[in-house]
Amino acid sequence: MSLGDKIGNKAEDLGGKAKEAAGKATGDDELRAEGQADQAKAGLKDAVENVKDAVGDAVDKVRGVLKKD
């Protein structure tokens, strides 16, 4: 996961938390739900990036093993 992706996902998560808190404070259920959705979306992006990193690491290990032969 690139640093830019991590920062973007964290910003989206924090923005979602702020929306959720504002929605709770004002009684705006739509804003609260939008904030929760933003947080979920950021979490999903993090998960996808982690899977991509894991697959890349596995590919690198396989390449390393094949180069030894």
C-alpha cells in the first residue's frame, strides 16, 4: 500500500467519523449514516490494499525461490 493510499484512506475514515459525530450531535440520521458509509468504504479500501500487498509479497517469494534453482 502506498503512503498516498494510506493517507487518503485515513482521511476518508476521519471524515466519516466527523460526519457521523456531526449527524449524532444534530440529530441528522442521514449525515450520520453517510459518515458510517464513508468509514466502511475506507475500511474496505484498506482491506483491498492489504490483500494486494500480501499477493505481491507472495509473488516476490515465489520469484526468489525460482531464481535459486
